[in-house]
Amino acid sequence: MAKPKSRTAVEPLAHFDLPTHHLSIRSLTLSHSTLYLGTQNGSLLLLSLNPNPNPNPNPNPNPNPPSIESVSFSSLSRNVSLLRTVSISDSPVESIFVLAEIGVVLVLSDGFLFLTDSLLIQPVKKLSGLKGVTLVARRFRGIHSQSTDLVDNSSNLSKGQRILDKFGGVRSNGVKTREVDQNREGNYVFALVLGRKLMLIELVLGSSFLNASFVVLREMQCFEGVKCMVWLDDSIIVSTINGYSLVSCVTGQSGVIFSLPDLSRPPLLKLLWREWKVMLLVDNVGVIVDSLGQPVGGSLVFRKGGPDSVGELSSYAVVVRDGKMELYHKKSGSCIQTVTFGVEGVGQCIVADEENRSAEVVAVATPTKVICYRKVPSEEQIKDLLRKKNFKEAISLVEELACEGEMSKEMLSLFHAQVGFLLLFDLHFEEAVDHFLQSETMQPSEVFPFIMRDPNRWSLLVPRNRYWGLHPPPVPLEDVVDDGLLAIQRAIFLRKAGVETAVDEMFLSNPPTRAELLESAIKNIIRYLEVSRQKDLTLPVKEGVDTLLMYLYRALNYVDDMEKLASSENYCIVEELEALLDGSGHLRTLAFLYASKGMSSKALAIWRILARNYSSGLWKDPALETGVHDSGASVTSGMETAATEASKILEDSSDQELILQHLSWIADINPLLAVRVLTSETRTNQLSPDEVIAAIDPKKVEILQRYLQWLIEDQDSDDIRFHTYYALSLAKSAIETFDSESAYQSPDAGKQEQMKTFDIQKDSIFQSPVRERLQIFLQSSDLYDPEEVLHLIEGSELWLEKAILYRKLGQESLVLQILALKLEDSEAAEQYCAEIGRPDAYMQLLDMYLDPQDGKEPMFKAAVRLLHNHGESLDPLQVLETLSPEMPLQLASDTILRMLRARLHHHRQGQIAHYLSRAVHIDARLARLEERSRLVQINDESLCDSCHARLGTKLFAMYPDDTVVCYKCFRRQGESTSVTGRDFKQDVLFKPGWLVSR
């Protein structure tokens, strides 16, 4: 497995050597730009750091900075200065806590707690009442923590403490206990280990730290031999040589997190500020747990032996041992950087970090010196990786920063663009375009110089974005490939000489060819431009994208893509592509491009050339590439395609001259396409029918007929000329078809003539036969000249058509003769008689059946059918006079008998209807008489049913529903509407009679 490449995540900031050799560093704390050193002899040193040093005073900085190992300590010593030294005690300074908010420093030394100001100016104060303290841990609360406030949690006090509170809160040793009315718990709560006792105190500060005291919040039993301790939220995690345990500061209960194996390294705890988690060291493995002691995330595996101390810097865990500092990424667990700051065996090493999530500085110390490192800005780390062509590491770093919210969208877009250009020049074209597509700030015009050399139409549109200036200026892809191949050859030569290079191993082991690289480059630039077409771009950029995309399609001979782009909505510049496509023989693409730009005349000229000269091989039909090798079918398919595309242009065009100019060759290839051109309704202005009819080849009869049909049926033309012309054309075609079919059915007809007739019918553009169309039109239209059409078909055998025309002319007898005698269609003849509506028509038809003339035999069956169907409409006497003596009696007897019975039946039905009508009339007269003769008795108590006034001697009226009203109300109501609202004109009142019942 290949060793991951390291990157420069930190750089030296400052270096400080202890002034005397008898001093030895025991503890170290970093707070903002100050550094506190605790020594073995009990001294406390205050160092000041320069937060913004100038590591390179040279006004012309080197774009490739020197390595960390090459930076001299003498140049770093200027960035730190010793401000003060104060003596705390005669014993080593074990721990230092900086309370930066109030400018106080808490120090643990010789089992006591000492307070001093942050500048070490005031005298040191020892906190009385505390003795034998071996370990101190400050309480920290997470950002979203719901931890308990120990100051207000009086229920958790011990029994002895509650008793002391009743006596004023003073212990026997003079130390004040917490009072009930004390302020809420602040940020200065600490856990102290005194032997086997764990004490939780709150540091109470007055106007000065010299008046400081402490309040005991809780006391509880602890483990023996506690080595280190961390207090997070409500959990105190302590470690001994046996393992790690968790103690609740609320309940006092404890539990084992996990035990340590025998002969393992001493335990070590580290609070991780960014995640508010705790790292527990188990030998050389760092296990990360939450405040409840539950493991979260992954573990960090350090180098063999384990670290002396652990710190935190941004998203890295910093570990030190034997004069080396290593940075591990907390999520991936990989070692990012290794820095040597001392010789092996230098002694115990310490690392200190700032107690905040945005810390940028970390300090490491050996017994005799301190070195500070600051985090290299993320942008500089990325640049450094990109300069070394460590693209994967740079991408990984950026993904980490984006995931943690430390990289803005603008910076992310800039990175993707910069990486894309570097990968492009490194011949990784697919990955380069992938990054281009992820960049929101990169403009499509930035790839134009890779396609077309400057100067060109779009040179001024290319933004001069240099990003971080890590890639050379853009050049055409051919030059990029040539330079890349030259670099590969140089790297191969250097590799043989034993010199390492930054060229991709894949290229060194299997060098690509120029053609392969160039094809890959063009394909991926095509992919980028295709996606860019969907963006909202300015018009000049759109023109450049589409035009250069066509260039690239042509370079790879992507014919389908070229035609798809040219035939769709596009912003290609025709002048830039005209000569290119014409010279390369891509005439179809050029025709599509002309059509999309409204240059119909040029497009049609190309389609005409392709249709006429297809067999000469100007272009190949796609059918050939799918396995069709029939040259005849290929030519036909190519001609059809050319005619189809030309017809699409002409269907939308209103240029009549252009349409008629190209109509003939389209009609020669496919008459249906010609009809679609002539009958298109998508054009703005329709064509002149007279000029179209004059321009249609007389041999293209069906095209003419279809156009005339469209004019008459779809456009509702009422021009007599068109109707007559259409009828004459159909009649002529019908005569020719009838003659051909007669010859086909003739036994003397040759096989060749039969096949010719079949092909004509097969190639027709109409689905229905011509005679059917002629008959339908002759019946439906009243605007043609029937005499002219009749004159044309007079000598033909089109008898049904003649019958229709004679009917138009009103010659009933000729129509009946044709229907009854020529066509022998009795049903049609009888129907025509019904349309005439006169009884003499049936008699005339009966005469024709019985005396057909021209030597034909009488049509007795048809006559009997007529008498059977319509005998009741005929006069029996006339029928008997008309019947021929030769007509068999058995055929006519039944019919005549039915006629006579029907006549008698109709007579009797008439009599019944007559007498019933008389009865109804008499009944109505009787009912009216009864109504008029009704008597109404009015007395002094009678009232008007409307106004309820007494009638007395007044005039009154009575309605058919027996309601009585005074004359005044009658005038108001009207004579048809009673008081009840009933309208007798609309709702008739029936009264029973002798014939009509209710």
C-alpha cells in the first residue's frame, strides 16, 4: 500500500530557549498570544508571541516556500519575548489555568492552589483551606449542553453541608461554604483530587484576586492514584493505572468506562474543544468518547509507543513524543504531517493548545525549549498541495473544509476551476472537466482559447482569470497535448537517471499516444460545452459555445451530434462554419444549419444537390452503418431523406417562388411530401391557388387532385372553376382506371399490363379508389358544372356517375333508366322515387320494369318487388291497366290482392278516425254547455275569495276551479289565472265527460 503523501498543515511561528540550564519545563499553557511555562523549580514564566510575524521579509516572495526543517530557530526567536518570571513555590508547577476573562492565572504547585494576575505583576496569593491537591480539572460545558447547575442544586448537598448551612455556612477550618443566596454558578468551577477525595469547588473572586475565596459545592469519594482528569458537563472522567472511570458530579455515582491492560502506557485524557468530546489514550490508540463515556466516531492509531502529550488544532489531533510532533486528522485518522523539533531521547515532551474552537496556534515543549507552530491557512495548504501536484490530497482537504463549513462557496468554486486547469495541463482531461462543472464562477468562455487560437471572434470575451496563478496561460489543446507528452518523455528520462518527478505513474508505465490524448481532450471539452449550453449566458458567449462545439464535433466526425445541434435551436455563427463544413463534406449539417438560421434558399439548394447526386457518394445514409448494404435501397432512402428535410423547410415558408421552384423534384421523389408542402397550414401566407395549379406538372394528376380536394374540403373554397376542374380531373382518372381494370380483367391481357395496373394502384397517394372519390364529390358538391362533366363521361361506362349528373340536371326519367335498367339496382331506383315524392314516379318505374325496351326481357321480379314495397301508394286500376298480359298470374295475384286489401284497410281506418273526431267534438260542446249552464248561489254571507269583501249585489266572476271573486279582483287577476295561482292556459283543467275521463 502506498504511503499517503503528507502536507504542510502547520509552520513554525516562534522558538524560545530557557535562559538558564538549571531550569526545566514541567507544564505549559497557551492563551491567545501569551504563553505560560511552569518549571521544575516552581517558577512561572510569561512569554509574549507576535501574532502576525513576517516569515519572509523579502519583498519578492518565493512562490515555493522553504520546508519547515529548513527554517532556522534564530529567525523564529524574534517572534517571542520573555516578559516576566515569578516564583510560585519550591516545588514543580504541575498545572496552569488561565482565566483570561478576568485576567487571573490559577496554578497548582506543591499541593496548593495559587492565584496571580495574567501579567504576573501582582504578588502571588495562596488559597488557604486547601492542602494536598494532586490534580485539578476545570469544568467545561458544551455549546448545546443541558448540564446541571451545581450552585442551584442544593438537593445534592451532603448532610454535613446542609447542617453547616444552618449555622452560617462556615466550616471548622474557617472556609466559607456556599450560601443559599449566592449567585448562580459561573465559569470558574473546578474539581480537585485530594488523596481519595474528590472536591468540587467554585472560585469566588471579589474586586481583586487577592480577596478570592472558594465555595465547596460537593465532596465525594474518588479512586486512588488518579493520574489525569477531565470535567465535561455533568461527567468527570478520571484515569488511573487500571483504567478510565466516569463520575457524575450530580449523583456522585461512578462507573468504569473500560480497563487498561497490564504493562500499558500511562493513561492520558484530552478534551477536544471543537466537538466537545474526550480522547482517552489506550496504549497507542486514542478512543474518542462523549460526555457519557460512550465511544463516538473512529479511533486514532498513533505510532508505536504512544504519545507523551496530546493537543488539538482545528480538525487535527496533535501528539508529541521523542522530539517529534505528528498531526492526525480526527475523522480520517490519517497522519497529515510530521515535524521534528528535537533529538530522539530529548525527554518528556508537552503540547499545549488554546481553549477555544478557533485556535490557530499550538505550542510544544521539551525540558529546555518551547516552539510554537501556527496553522497554515487552508488556502495556502491547498496551494502547496497543488504545486506538488498532489491533487487527490488537495481535493480531500477541500472536501473536509467544506464539510466542516470552513470554506465559502466562492472559494470552493475558485478551487474547482484552479484544479480543473491544472489537471487539464496534466493531461487528465476527464477529471479536469468534472471540476470545471463543479465551479459556479468559471465562465464557459475560459475554455475558448483551448479550442481556437487567438486572435478570433471571441478573444475579447475570455476573462483573464488567473485564479491562484498555478497554471500556465491557456493554449490550444494540440499544444497542451504536445507539451504534456514532452514532459512525460522528460520524466521517463529522469526516472532512468534516478530522479523523481511529479508526472503521473500511469503515464510513465504506459505512455499514451497523441491521438488518444487529443481525442480524450476533445470529448471532455465537448461534455463541458454541452452542459454550458443549459446555463444562462450572454448572447456572444452562447454564439461561441455553439460554434466551437460544432468545431469539436467535426474534429471527431460526430455526424449525428453535428446534425442534432444544427437542426435544433442554436447560436452558431454561420460565417465561421460555412467553409469548414463545406470543405469537409458535411453538407447535411450545413443544410440543417442554414435552415435553422432562416437561410432557406441555401438549405434547399443543398438538399436538392444531395437528392440528385446521392449515388455519387457525397454522404452516407445512416442505414448503411446498421447493416443495410442494398445500394438501391440506400439511394432511395437518401433521396427520401433529402426530400423530407426540404419539405419541412417549405411547409413553414411563405415564399411562393421558392416553393414552386423546388416542388417538382420533391414530387418526383415522393408525391406525399409535395402535397404536404402545398397544403401546409403552418405558413403565414397561403399560396395562390391559380399559380400552384399552373405550376403542378400535368403528369402529377394525384398531386393536383389532392391539392384541389384540400382547397375545396379544408379551405371551403366555393370557386366554381376549382370544383369543375376537380370533377373533370377525377372523371378523367376514373375513366382511365376503368379502362385499365377492364383490360386487367380481360383474358387477353398480358401479365406485364396486369402488374403495371397493380403498381399504379399501390403507389397511389389516396386510400380510396378514384371512382369512389368521384361519386362522393359529384353527390356532395353543387358548385361544379354537371353538363361539362357529363360531356366528358358520356361515352364511358360510368353509369352511376351519369345518374348522379342527370339527377343534378333534373332528368328523372334518365336517372330511373340508369338505375333500373343499366345498373339493375332496384333499391336505388325505389329510393330515388321516394325522394321525388310523387306516385307517378313509381308508376313510371313500373312501366320501365314491364317494358324495358331495347329488346330486353321484362323485369317481373323487380316489378313484383316494387308492388310489394310501394303498392299501397299506387292506384290499383292504373296498376291493372299497366300490367303486361305476359306477366304470370301467380306472381301478380298475391300482390294485387294485398293492394286491394290495403286500399280497403286505409278506407276503413279513415272512417274510424272520422267518427272518433266527431265524438270528441260533441263531447267538447257538451262540456262547454254544462259549464255555461252552472248555477251559483250568492247570499249575504258570501265573500270574495281574493279580497274577502262581501259580494252582496256586486258583480262577481267564477273560475273553472269554482273560486268566486268580485269583479274588481277579476279585472286584477285576469280571466286565465285564478286566486289559487293556477294558469288555465298552461295547466288545463279536465272535467269528466262521456268520452273523455280525467
